[in-house]
Amino acid sequence: MPQATAEQRLLRLSIGVTIVVSLFGVVFGLLSGSLSIVFDGVFAAIDAAMSGLALFVSRLVSRESTNRRFQFGYWHIEPMVLAFNGGTLMLLCFYAFLNAVDSFLAGGRQLDFDWAMTYAVIVCIACFSMFFYELHANRRVGSDFVRLDAQSWLMSAAITSALLVAFGIAWSLRGTPYGHLTPYVDPVVLALLTICLVFVPIRTVRKALQEVLLITPPELDAKVRSVMDGVIARRGFKTYTSYAAKVGRAEFIEIHLAVPEGMRIDNVTEVDAIRREIADALGGEGPQRWLTIDFTADPRWL
């Protein structure tokens, strides 16, 4: 199955399950009176919207561009969406933390633990199942979108697992000298979770921003330089300059070779053979790689 098709299939499945979990969370949150469960449902709803946006972009970047306004394709949209998705998850955690503090200061919340624990068990199973399924499937697909989506499922699973533990502890405290503390369980757990989970999308956001800003990945730069150093040594060119960037799943590489005085390149076939040698050494040929190689005897063109 092609990468784009497998990626889109996983995202569609994730959207469907997320919508079900979202509705489930809102209904059970209202029935149980739990702010944490309502947050869980809202988190799932926003996650479904983010997955839908990721699916749209996945379809967009997987097709060839014939648009004269986007002649280099739509690759640049992918890191922008990843940064937006990850940033939204971080902001959601911050908002939930503020709500948890407000609820704690207001005296906590009384919960219906039967509804709350039923919700937590069912959603835990669903979230962990989706996380491990996407994690396994993405070993073949290698999609940043699916990776971020799997992180979202892990975040949801962690939230719900902690809720289950907290609800269980609070339920066991009923009728004991510590029963008056049970209203504080919901906001305290929510606050602790948001503090921990806000750091999960940071790596994805940082990587996406580097691509938006066209910061050259060190490994790509080292690979191009290694290949070109070998070409210079074998072919006798004077020097070269190279420029590389990675945007989404696309690589843009530009190489300028300085031809020394007296070196003869008699025909286009010979030039194309050198280009082919460099292209083969770089690897990864396909629609996701833009490779430009030119030759000049004038150092001002380097």
C-alpha cells in the first residue's frame, strides 16, 4: 500500500474513533459532574479536528502540483500544520490547567464515581488500543502526521488512566476521615496531567518550526557534503557550494560546481552523467526530492 494511502487510512480511522470518544466524554462528563472528563471529551473533539486537517494536507501533498501559484508543490503546508496541531495541544493543556486551579480554589467538585469509573475504563481501552495500533502501523508508513496523532492518543490514554486511578482512590476514601478530600481529586489530577502532558508535542513543534524557517538539518547537510567531496576528488572540479533544506517530507538540494580552467566538458551527455552520479550517491530520488546541479567557470556564480 503506498505511503500516502496508508497514512490517510490511519487518519480516517483515528478521526472516526476520536469523534466517538469525544461524544462519549462529553456525555459521561456531564452525567458524572467531572471537569476532567469534560476536558477529556473536548480534547478529543479538538484532536478530531486536527486529524481532519492533517488528512486534508496529506491528500494535498501526495498529489502533483499543476497550480501555477504553487509551482514547488504543497510541501511547505505540512510543517505549518504540524506546528499548528502541536501548538494547539499545548494551549489546550494550559487552558485545562487554569480550569483545574479555578476548580480547586472553588472547593473542588462532587462526582458520581460510578459513571466516572465506567467512562475511564472504556476510554482507557480505546485510547491505548489506538496508540499501539498507530505506533505499529507507522513503522511502515513513517508519517509525522500519524506520529503526532499517536502521541495525541497516548496523551488521552494517560489522562484517562490517571483519572481512573484518581477516581478509584477517591471512591475508596468515601466514608473515611478523609472523605472531605474527595472533591479535590478531580482538579488536582487534571492540573498534574496538564503540567506533564504539555511537554509531549514540543519535539514535533520544534521540528516543524525548523522546517518552516528552512533550517538545514545537520544530517542532510553532512550527507550532501560527503557526496560532493568525493565527486570533487574523483572528477577534479575546483570547488563547489551546496544548499539544502527539508520541508515536510520534501528535500530541496542545490549544488553549484566550479569548473577549473582547461577542463573540457564536451557535451550534455557528459554533464548529465555527472548529475546522475551525484543523484545516485545522494539517493532518495522521487517526487519528494528537488535536486538542482549546475556548472560554472565563474566563481561569482557560486
